[in-house]
Amino acid sequence: AMAGEGGAYRLRCSLVGHGQDVRGLTRGLFPPGGFVSVSRDRTARLRLHACLNRGFTEMHCMSGHSNFVSCVCIIPPSDLYPRGLIATGGNDHNICIFTVDNSAPLYTLKGHKNTVCSLSSGKFGTLLSGSWDTTAKVWLNDRCMMTLQGHTAAIWAVKILPEQGLMLTGSADKTIKLWKAGRCERTFTGHEDCVRGLAILSEMEFLSCANDASVRRWQISGECLQVYYGHTNYIYSISVFPHCKDFVTTGEDRSLRIWKQGGCAQTIRLPAQSIWCCCVLDNGDIVVGASDGIIRVFTASLERTASAEEIQAFENELSQASIDPKTGDLGDINANDLPGREHLKDPGTRDGQTRLIKDNGKVEAYQWSVSEGRWIKIGDVVGSSGATQQTSGKVLFEGKEYDYVFTIDVNESGPSYKLPYNITDDPWLTAYNFLQKNDLNPMFLDQVAKFIMDNTKGQTLLSTSAQYSDPFTGAGRYVPGSSSGSSTIPTADPFTGAGRYIPGSASNAVAPVGGVDPYTGMGAYQSAAAKVENIYFPKKDAVTFDKANPTQILGKLKELNGSASEEHKLTEDDLIILEKLLSATCNNSSETPTAQQLETLWRAVNWPEDIVFPALDILRLSVRHPTVNENFCSEKDHVQFIILLLKFLNPNGKQANQLLALRALCNCFVSQAGQNLMMEQRGEIMTQAIEVKSGTNKNIHIALATLTLNYAVCLHKVNNIEGKAQCLSVISTVMEVVQDLEAIFRLLVALGTLISDDTSAVQLAKSLGVDSQIKKYASVSEPAKVKECCRFVLNLL
């Protein structure tokens, strides 16, 4: 019976086995009908549907984490692992990957700096993880491909969307972010507290749940379509029924709620305070995990419903639960005003409605069941006895979970301080860090440590080293450029006007197949008879910008020198020196550039930005010479050199300077010293270069594409997958805004070079959705090289 049949859900079975809170659940792929659970007891357990009865049997127990396990997901089958893999994330900052038939991990992914609390798998073996360290990471097989940075607090929920390259993250900073190819495309705001769960409805819609006790339905475009209220406390988990928009949620108000047609259709109370997680099986049954360590399965199918005895036992357990009025799950309670048992004679008005009565001085809570037409006792309401922590890990402080958060008053007149504490922490170290953080007198150390020990009743586990990460730093992080529209207004090279560098627009001359350099475009072949060979990639050498008109450059330099301020003015001798440098580097002469010439050039390229461009052009041409390349890119001077060029890549700067700085960076790749420097500074250079993509200058786009291509050439040689991931992300970003076909061609060659002979890079490109991005170029008629190169790339994908 599928959920759609509209029957009420009742208990199917209760499963014991975990020693502590069950924190994560996911339906299994193999064998079908089962599920995997993870717990604070540090294990993951795979359970199978048992054929003979309504229950499940445990297939095996997996362990590999040194601390609590907090989340789990299934990685879909691949050729290598036809039964799929199981991924678990834990408080030990690690992710363990298991096969379905082994209790030890196949491998462990390390890289997060705090608890990994959410996992989601995508196509082609990609895995997305979210952590309290405020980042999400994209993994492919056993490597981290990219880190998504932008949230300012713990990331509690992550999901990969069905459309390739799109990912969602939900955070304690109350926002949800949509990422495309590693860049944040959109931020969704609306929740008033920590976002705890995400669920995908379709390519265009998703759901989120949060500590503000609401569920929201969103459109990918950013619009919030609906808000659902019903829970009275934090909502921890949300899961969607297969093939429809109905869903289930669980939370800190002891309940599982089933939502149909936009409303809460059924509320099931459980005899545990925190209902941490839920998942829906293919047959519509609902599995929930709670703080009492028990997994319970509910079903709408009569043949799978538990026996009358089991249901009675469940109700008895529920009726004996004690409810703490402080949690607010039942509203404000004033025991003196409550009616007696006769109040239960009147039927309820809706499913899940609660009613409190007073009987012999005791307060009892009941819930109305529509399907059974009766009030079911859900527990006794007890006066809260001080600071007992009924459930481990429900207190939030700065967006992270702790077993306890104490309020410490150091002196009566001063402010009070919050002290978060986990039982796994060392009380002395926690006390020491607390005093340091709040600038308090170290004399209080014994007192605070003793306070912690007294109030946790000695509940300490083996001490693990406490690591504090600052959730607000994020220096040097990878922040790819945000995209904006672009149009193609052809802009001439600032010096040579018509003589600008426009590599091969194809002509119809039929040349011998494979003998054409597509960069110089000596006439692309279009011979129908010849089998087209891939002469495009993998490209082995860097592409440089060599066109020059030294007379014009020097003329412009002299003209601008006339208007330069006294401190920047070059002497006549200086100008002669630069003329010699130009002729030494442009005319293949045997002269070697001198130290004096380079020192003069360095002074000129430090001119103010409105007059510097002729000097930058001399730099662009001369850096191709091995002596100059060695001088600027070698160990001792390279920092200033890179800082200088990156300064010109400011998106608000002058376009001529942006163009020449990009061309100079491209030309650095001609010698080993330049290649080494470009590779060493790759992260900074790529992140800065991508900022100039949003202009409309096609020459800048071509230079940017060429820079990417030169990186691809180097990365193909050294096979550095993290570098390839960054390069692929840049290609995907730039592809979206560039319209000039020469720039597109160079990006296609870069893409082909990056993924040639590397299955991981192919998988990564697919998971970013690059194939769908480039398909349109397979039908470009002119220049033919675009179409041909595109088809070769698509063959690899």
C-alpha cells in the first residue's frame, strides 16, 4: 500500500540494537527494501526487510568512526561497486565509505575541521558533505574536488539537485544557498532559526525545515511558495514520499508528522524526546530514529501493521513517558486550571490534537486519533526538576549542538557567560578555554571545572582532543566569481587597432588533414572525404600572444611619458633602453636583455593605471624571452610580479590593463620558471582572473580562455585533480557569459585537454553538467573548428 492510499499510519515494528541516539537514516539500495541507520554509539547498521514477519533483520554492523556518527547516505551503483556504497559522517570530522558487505571502511575521507553532519550523493560518484566548520565539500571517489564557502555558521543540511552541477546547503546562519559548479548562485532567506533539513521535490522545487518549527517550500528561482506550521519545537528531519509532493517531518516535540496536500494529515507521538531522523521506504513505510536508541517503522498497509499486542505495548510505553512542560511542546501549562478525566468523553476535532487532564493531582497528556476515534495517552506531564538534560545533544550554542550549555555568573553585578560543554570534552580544558575566551581571571579555573563536573554528574567519556575552529574566518577561501550577462561588442586591441590578434576564422582551403594549427588558422580543412582527426587536444604547449607593433607601442609610451608626473617621468635614456629591450625580445635577435633594461621596465610598469598600458604591453612581449621570464618569475622577485599583475585584474579597472595583464600571464607559460610560478599561484590567479569575465570585451574573454587553456596544458602533464576541479569550475563559469566563438573554442580545447586520459576528471566534468553546457556548440557552422572540437569533447563525456 503506497502512501497515496490515504490510510492512517500505525506501528509496523520497533527495532533495538543501537546503544544510543539514532541520528541518521537512509533507505538502502541493496538489498532493496532495507535501510541504514547511524548512531551516537559510533556504529552504522544495515537492516533488511525480513520475508517472514513484519520486521527487519540486521545484515551487518559497520564501524570506523572514533566518535558519534551523525549522518548517512547511499552512493549509487557504479561499474566498480554494482551494489553501491554507504557513506557515513561523524563527530570525528571524517567520512567513512563502506561496501554493503564489509563492516570496516573501504576508505576514509579527511578534510573537514569539525563534525560532518550531512551527506548527499549525486551522479557519477560525487558526494557532497556539510560540516560544523561552515563549509561544504564536493568529493569524487576518495578526493576532495572543491570546497563551498560562504555560510557564516555550521552547515546542517546538504542536497545535490537532480540537475547537474546544482547543490543546496542549509545552515545555522538561517540561510539556504544554491551552488552551481562550485559558486554560490543564490541565497534563500526566510527561516528565523537554524536550517536543519532539506528535501528535493523536483528539479525546480525543494523543502526545508528548521529550528523555527516551520517547513518551507521553495522554488529554485528563489521564491518561497509555502510555509507549513504544526510542530511546536525544532524540526530535525524531512523526507519526501516517492513520486509525489507529500512528506514527513520529525522533531524535538516527540512527534512524527505526515503532511499531505499541504496540510498535516497525521501526528504520531513517540516515547522519546528527540526524534532525530526519518526516511521513507519505497513502499511508503516511514522509518524514524530517536534519542532512546530505538528505530520504529510505521506503515499504512494493514498486512504490515504490528500485532495488537505490539501496538498495546507501544501505547503503554508512550503513556508512561514523562513530558517536561519546559519544552513548550504542549503550550503553557497551568495545572490548576485543567479539567478532569470527564474531558476525554468529548471527541477531538482533528488528528494529533492534544488534551491535558488532571487526575488525582497528576497531569496527563492525550492525543486524538482520527483513524481509531479515541484519545491515546501520550505521557505524564512532570514538573521539571532543575537542569536535567533528558536528551543528549539538543542544546544549540552558536549554531552547534552541545550536551550542555551552562550559564555562568562570575560575579553578581557583571554579565553572565554561556559555557557549552560535551561529555566527551575534558572539563579542565573546557574551563581553561572558557576563561581565555571571555577574558576572565584564571583563578576561577578550579571552580569552573568543578562546576562542570558536578553538573554533568561525572558523565565524562574518554577525553578526545577538543578542537575549536573559528567559524568566521575563511581567509584565502575559494570564492568563484558571480556571473552576470554579457554581449559581444567587438573592441579593437588598444594599440594595433585593426591588426589585433584574431586567430583563425576558418577559410575554405582544403589543407592536409591534421596539418593545421587551429590557433594560427592557416585555413581550416573542410574535406568531406577525409576522416576528421582530433588535432585539437590534448594540447601540449602553451598558447601565447605574440602580435606586436613596436613602433606604435613606443610612440604611445613617449606620448604618455610627456604627461607623466615628475616622479614617474622616464628620461630619454630610459626610453632608448626600453626600445632596445623591445627589439631584443621581438625580433629574435641574439641580444640578451640586460639587468638595466629590466629595472627600467619595472619602473615603467609601476606607472599610474591610467597611463601604464604601453609599459604593460612591453612586459607582455618581453616576458616570452627566457632571460626576462627567469628574472620576473624566479624565486626572489615573483611575489611583487604576481601582485602587480593581479592588481590590474580588478573588475572596475581599465579594460586595456585587464587585457594586457591576462596576456602577460598567458605568456609567462613559455618557460619553466613562468610555469612553476603560475602553478604555484594558481588558486589566487584563477580566482582573480575570473572576476573580469562579466565585461563585454571579447578580447578579454579570449585572453581569459587562453589563460584557462594554458593551465589545462600544465595540469594535464602533472595530473593534479584538485587543480583540474578548479579549472573545470572556471571553464563552466566563463562558458556561461562568453559569446565570442574564438574564446569558446579555446575553452573547449582546455576542457578536452583537462579530461583527456583521466576518468576522474571526466566524471567531475559530468557532475558539473559541463556536457549540457557545451552541446549547442556542436552545431556551429563557422568556424568549423568549434563544432569539431566540441564533438570530440562530447565523445569523451
